[in-house]
Amino acid sequence: ATGGTLLAARLALEDGFAANTAGGSHHAHHAGGAGFCVFNDVAVAARVLHDEGAVRKVMVIDLDVHQGDGTAGILAGDPHMFTLSVHCRANYPARKQQSSLDLALDPATGDATYLALLEQLVPAVLDRHRPDLVFYNAGVDPHVDDRLGRLALTDEGLLARERLVLGHCRQRAIPLAGVMGGGYDQDLDRLVARHALLHVAARELFG
């Protein structure tokens, strides 16, 4: 999964968009794993590409329902790394880290409020920080039927979210590497369909 995220990032730098159908292990810290996450693939890929000189400024847009605490902790203090986490305030982890920017939402936040906030937030941070590459954690656990979510997005809301994030990056010619993130539903067909929405939006926008 970690190698896949690094490869996706390299391909995104070449083609504008690529995605790893795994990854998004954002709870893993320097010292070890946590919350189903062993290695923090996005943090590793961001560091590798920066150290190689392939990118100077990296942004992580983490829209998993849980705060990206491990990513925030690993990349903290690095002026070349900007971490944005939009998550449910009443959810794991109990002890949050400090991202570059955190937006903690109330439980049961639905499509309209969620998308309106993102429409204000995403273009603003992209224009302010002008990253060379965006890593996008497209966790689908904000869905209303997710067992561990506590937010209330619908399938239509998730697809609109993917179009919004990818669209703003495409408008600015910022390469984007997507990772799967979280999603918890005992019906695997429904879960796979939610994760596929990132790829539906990517096909619409990138062809």
C-alpha cells in the first residue's frame, strides 16, 4: 500500500491524476501503527518526493471521517507540508493532533452543510498555499450508513465531494494522488461502490 501511494504520486505528477486503490493509513505515527493503520503511506510518499526534489510543497486533503492524526503528527513543523483534516469531532481518535488546518464537524452533518463548507475551504487553501502536489484521502466513512462514521453524507454527496476536490485541483493544474481511506459497511458491494465514486469523478474530469 505504501509503495502504491508513492507510485500513484509519481504518476499524478506525470498525468495530473492517479489513485491507489489502497492506502490512506492516516493513523500510523512515527513510533508505530494505530487504528487499523500500520505504515503512514501518504506521509512516506510526501517525504520521499520532497527529498528527491520532485516537489517542493505538498498538501494533504484528508476527508476521512476520522482526523488524520498520524499524518498531522509526522508532517508537523515542516513548512513544505500542509495538512488539512475535515472530520467528525465526536469520533476516533480521542486525542487529536494539530493539523495545519482542522475542521471538526458535528455528528449528523449532511450533504448541504458539508459541501458548502468544502466549497469555501478547498479553493481557499489551494490558492493560499499553491502546492506542487495534493494527496487526497477520499475515505467514504462520512456516509450516513457507515458503521463508524457519525456524519450523514449520501452517495450523491460523496460523488459531489469527489468532483469538488478533483475539480478545484484540475482547474489549477495541481496534480492529485488519491488514496482509499476508511469505509465500514458489512455489505461489500455497497462499500466498493462508494469507493469507486472517486474514480467515477476522475473519469469525468480527467478522461
